[in-house]
Amino acid sequence: MTTGTTSETTSPPAAASTSRPARFRDLLVVAGYLGLAVLLTGGQWGHPWLLFHQAGDQILFEWMLAHAAHAVVAGENPLHSAALNAPDGVNLMANTSVLGLGVPLAPVTLLLGSQVAFCVAVVCCLAGTAAAWYALLRRRLVTSRSAAAVGGLVCGFAPGMIAQASAHLHIAAQFLVPAILALVFRSAPAAERRPGGAWRAGLGLGLLLVWQVFIGEEVLVFLALAAGVFAVGYALADSEAARRLAPALFGRLAVAVAVAAVLLAYPLWFQFHGPQHYSGMAFDTHGFQLDAASFTASARQTVLGDDWLPGLLSPNPTEENSFFGPGLLVLAVVIVIWQWRRPLVRALAGCGVLFALLSLGTELRVDGTATGIPGPYRLVAGLPLLDLAVPARFALICVPVLGVLVALSLDRVRTARGPIAAPGLPVRLLWVGAVAAALLPLVPTPIRVVPVAPVPAFVADGGWRALVPPGRSVVAVPPVTGAGRSAVMLWSARTGLAFRAPGGYFIGPSGPDDPAARWGAPDRPTSVLLRRVAETGMVPVLTDADRRQAVDDLRHWRAAVVVLGLLEHGDPVRRTVDDLLGPGREVDGGWLWDVRNQVD
């Protein structure tokens, strides 16, 4: 949410910005961001059987990172994988495949494994987003390095960013957003006015848009909406500057859209028309909205947070996208009133208020109680793209709005002259204290971790290889498809997608002739039976029909072996599988049933 107008751009002196001490201080700021991100992810480093609290989402993204690395090495189509959902596979362009993260991180994944790659990705998302906003603030909007550093800290480590980073890499990875905005909202320098200058700027912008699509399309949609609202707000606040800059802006956008359209034509066709494509969403997005009271509350992952109140005010722990606390909101109101004459501040304020209101969903809720008052989102809920948006995530747009406002205020106080620099009053000290008081309650705590069952050594060490011919699959018990925590997906990620498996956590079509979106593949009867045993610990009375159905399901999955790892109700599950398939044999870390003779 920035502008490149000459009236609103504050560039540091060239000598100061390029000197060696200045670069060293910039590196110290970035190192601070990196250190904080490493500290917040510390619960996982060196602990392979601990995952962040939304373990199912981490397993999903570990698998996506492993898939990207596997596709790079094997030269396979990165937009589709047959390693999950055997025998049909998964359309990864239609899922959150984060190829824009997975491909650059492929060396880390291949050398250190999917868990380390995931933790590195989380660090890059948090620290990278903070550093990118710091660079934009420092170069375009403020002269004070400390003001830019605080603004970047808010943008990268706000409660909403921490909540998303624990589970949703495609949302937390916002480090391209400031770069895209810098190219969109820029005054036309002499280089751009020369022949070919606009084309080069548009080309760079187009390539960034393509990269962002392969990280997360949802962030790009939100960015386009926010940038459009900001641009309209700025044009209303400073129409003369808008008229002066509009021709160059539209020229860059035209080139960028043309470049992106060419490069994304096939991936987008594959997403909407390729194998295992789907229509709609697998869940009710409109049900994911924020409570109005969440904006002044404390998130779980902060020094003042607890589990009870955020659970009442947000859809789940990963969607605590507001939770700014009363201090920061009061501070923002003061900043807007104080600097209202600046078009940039007015445009930011309008943008932040609008998307905060949209995050409240179709019906206003206060302190966990539905009020019956229609929410503003109801007015736009039926529009294309917005009808599939998660309303709660609109509040994430408020994060950089608040970060930029805080940075602008600190910079203005630092360089204050005239009325604000009142004689005898330590205005600078008082304002810095007010900012600190507003931000200290938002200090994040290390992301919570939960244990996960380890990959059976028989699987991890490759003991299955001699038993699984090419084209056949490994079936984990119980076969999990949909939004649940998928053991086989973790096994697949941690072994580098070494085998094919049915099920998994993804979105796909409801059937061969029904493109309606659903979590996972349609359930097979044996999957339902074994999951029920795993959940209840009760061994059912089986019939010959159940046994014949199990063999039919194994044929559908093209299974070679069935493997049982560590489960809470492992013994009842083992006895049930014994009754279905015959006695299994104990292997290192679990139980094995060789079903090749039954399936062939």
C-alpha cells in the first residue's frame, strides 16, 4: 500500500543509502528478522516428530515441498502428481502446491528433508516479508531506518502472519507483495521515459506476478483488490498526481498482464481443465469470518494470549488474522487524524477500514454472538472470485496498512519541526513510548508444536521396495482422504515421494462425472470401516462381503502392501485388518500385509 508520487516519496540521500555502514545496518535489521523467525520456529528444529499445532496443514505443505523437489530431479510435470490419490493422482495447480517456494528450496529439501525445508520456508515467509516491507519503506516512504525497521516488523510478524505461517505457507509468503507494489505505484523516472523503459518495468512486474501465482493465487487476488482500492482512494485524495501518473501506471500494467498471460496460459488451463480439476470450493468459505471483538483481543501466539478467547472470536487458530489489540488501533486512529492532510495516509486509512469490515463476513458477530446485523461482505459475496474468498483473511490487508502508518508516524516524529515539536515536551520520547506500549502486547511467542507418529522404519528405510512393483501402491492403515491428518502423506513427504499411495489431503472432484469440489477422493467402504475402528477402538464383526469389498478396494488402489504404523487404537485396527486380509507380519515400526496375490 504505497505510492511513488513525488509528494509522498521520501528517498534517503544517495550517499547515505549506498555507504558501507548503511548497508551493514540494513543487514543487521534483516538479521534481526531472521533471528526472530528462527526463534519462533524453534520448537521443531531438531525434533522430527514434532509438528506445528495444525499438524495436518504442515503435512500437506511438507508434501508439496517434497513434490517440487522430486519434480525438479525426476523431470516430471510439476502441475500433477500420481504419488497421492492412487490411481487418479492430484491436480496440484488446483491445490496450494507452492511451487514458487518448493522449487527454490529444492536443494534444502533434497539434502535435509521436508521438515527442515518447511521450517526454512516459514522463516523465509516471516523474515522475508518483514525485510521486503523494510526495504520498501526505507527506499520510498521514510528516511529513518528505525522507523522502517519497526514498520517491517509489524508487517512480517503481526499476529495474523504468525497464525498463517504455522499452517498456510501460501498465505504467509508475502515477500513479493512490496516488490509488486513498488513496480505498480512508482513515479516515472527518466529511465522509464526513455524508449523501452516502460516495457522493462512491465516485464519485471509481469514476472513477479507469475512467481506470485506459483506461490499463492489467493494473496495475489487480495493484493489486486487492495491495490485497486488504494489507487481509487489516492486518486480521490490527490487527483492531480493521479492524472499525472496514470498513463505510465496503465502502460506498465498492460505489459505486465500480457507477459503474465503468456506464461500462465498453460498452467491456468491445467488448473481449470486438466486432470482432476474441480469447480467451486470444498468448504463453506463464508463461514470463515472474524468476530468484531477480535480486533481488540490478543491472539494465542502472543505474550498476553490464551486459548479460550481467540477460539471464540476466530474460525480456527490459523485464521487469527486481526487481533491487533486496543493499543495499536487507537494509535492508528491518532496517526490518521494527525496526518490526515497526506493523501497517502487517507488512502491507507480507507483501504484498511474497508477490508476490516469485509472480514466480518455476512453477519456481524460480537463476542461470539450473532447479532443478526448483515455484514458488509454480504454486498460483494456473490461477485466472481470474492464468492470463493475466505472473509476472515481480508483482515490480513490491515497488517501492512498498520505497519506503514506506524513507520510514517515514527519518521514524522523523528524529523518533526514546528508545532509538534513543542518546547519542553519530549514529544519524540513520548511517541516512541506510545508505539512501544501498543506493540509490546503483540510480541509473538514460539509457535506451538504437537507430537506426530513417526514414519515406520520399514517405510523410512525402504524395506517395502522389494514388495512394491512399479505402478503399484503402498496403503497406510487407515486410508485417510480429505482434510484429516494423513499418515501416508507424511510418510510420502519424508521419503521424497518414493511410492504411490491412495488418499491424501487435497481438493479434487467428487467423481469422474461430477466436478464439484470435495476434500480428497470419494471414500471407499474399506476406508470408512478402518477409520471407524481407528477412531473408536471397537473391532466390528465382519462378513465375507466386507472381505470381498476390501479386495475390490485394494484392486482399485492398485495396492501391493498394506502397512500399519503407530496408532492410538493400533491393536483393534490390526485385528480388523487381519480379519479382512489374513494374518499380517510384524516389521520394524509396524505391521505389514502383502496383498499382491490377493489383488493380482
